[in-house]
Amino acid sequence: MKTATSAENQPLQSLDEVEDFYKQRYPEPIAAPADKKSTVGHDPEKKQSEFRNYEADARPTVREFYRLNHQFQTHEFVRAKKKEYLGLNRMKMGIWEAAEYLNQLVDDSDPDTDMSQLEHLLQTAEQLRRDGQPRWMVLTGFVHDLGKILCLWGEPQWAVVGDTFPTGCAFAPKIVFSRFFEANPDSQNPAYQTRLGVYKQGCGLDAVDISWGHDEYIYQVCKDYLPPEGLAMLRFHSFYPWHREGCYDYLLNDHDRAMLPWVLRFNPYDLYTKSHEKPDAVKLRPYYEELIREYFPDKVRW
Ligand SMILES: [Fe+2]
Ligand SMILES: [Fe+2]
């Protein structure tokens, strides 16, 4: 990826390396929500995956990525990025236009085998459509990674992708590579190192400053247009410490608990649809343009 940020700040050759690492850690969908429509990733022949030390097996680039992420995602950093971006005063752009804009994000992945950004969005959405999921959920699949345009605006990889986690309270030990939090200045701040930190029990995730990245950004862009279930999918799709590891129960409110099955319902479409055939963007465009018009205005604020 060619951005203004320096190379040592950008250890990944491709953002897909992080997504591949999710798949190594979670090779099968969680058995939680009874989503009878889903045909993704369920293999009844497969037994429970045996325990593996994913951290030890991770590529050095992925390890370095998480080292930077855990070191620099402080409570203050998150609040500053929210201030910088969430006025949504950068540009006005339609949803399809944003997908094409994001597609300029070319990195060092292999164009023959790896998916482009647009292809990943279409593939996720197309699998949702094939499974007969609701139209708003197909659209949620189409927009879910548009927040990665942060990379085009010079944000380093560690501030765009990777597992997200609450800041301003103790880091859950189950977060991947949690030992790297030792280098995070917040680890030295006693006010941030209690279970609740700056939050109240059951305050709800909306009140929590979760590490900054493409999830929060696309949630904010779409907040007025999609139903709450779709918004939760957008906002928390990388919050693996919550939806796959079950951490931070004490911060949740009833709304978050009601949304969790939907976040889990979405996850397999994001993770396990990647290796199939490449979607044909030209052919699919009219369907998506119409679906976008159903929910979004022509131009959206970014
Ligand atoms: Fe994502
Ligand atoms: Fe994705």
C-alpha cells in the first residue's frame, strides 16, 4: 500500500494478512446463532479445531502489525481520531463511488489469487443474497469495509484494521498478542487499568471508546441509514474480543446483548467467503446501485 506513512509503520504487505490471521484463529463459525439461512463455513464433518498457538504461528509481519497496534492505540489516540474524522467533513461521495474509491487501495497482494477490496465487498454481499438474508443485510455486507478508505488518507495500517478493543479500561487478557499492551502508555495509567476504567458497569458499548479503525468510521458514516442490527455489524465486526472471546460483558447493556447474535450472524460472511470465484463488478453494479438507492441518499458525508 502506498501512503504517506513510513514503511516501518506499515508492516503488512496486504491488509488481507490480518484477515487471513482471523481465519487461522477462527477456522469455523461460532455455533451460536441459529441462522438457518446461512450456508457459509458450516462443515458438519469437521470436528472442533484443536488448540494451536496462533501467536507463535503468526507471520512476522502480522506480529509486528499487532505490536504497533497495541502500543499506539491509547484512549487519547482514539478520542483524537474521533474528533478528527467524525465530523464527516472530508468529502461527499455516493456508496458505489466510495467502493470504487476504496478499490484504488492497491497493496502487494497477488492480483491473480487475492481479492480486490471491491471484490471482497461484492463477495460478502453476494453470499448474503444467495442465502436469502434481508436486503439491508446484503447492503451491510457491501459497505462493511468501506471504512478502509482511512488508509488512502494516510492512516497507518494499525489504525485501520485488526481486532478492536475498548480503551480507557483494563485490556482483556484474551485479546490476541495481549503482551504487547505492556508498551501502551495506558498500561501505566492506574485510572485505565481497573476492570471498568473510565466507564460505568453496563454503560453500553456506544459509550465506550473502542480502538480506532475502519469499523467505527463506517458505522458513523452509515448511522442514519441502516437498521440497528446492520449498524452493530458494521461497528463491531472486528471486535473479536467481544463477539468471539466473550470479554467485556460488564460494559454491555441490553441493546448490545440483543445485537450480539446479529454480529455473529454476519461474521462468517466476512471471513469464509473469500476463496470462491471472483464476482463480476460490471454485471452486479445495477443491482447494488438500486439497493443503495433504497437506503442511502445519492451523496453521503465522509
Ligand atoms: Fe473489516
Ligand atoms: Fe471484510
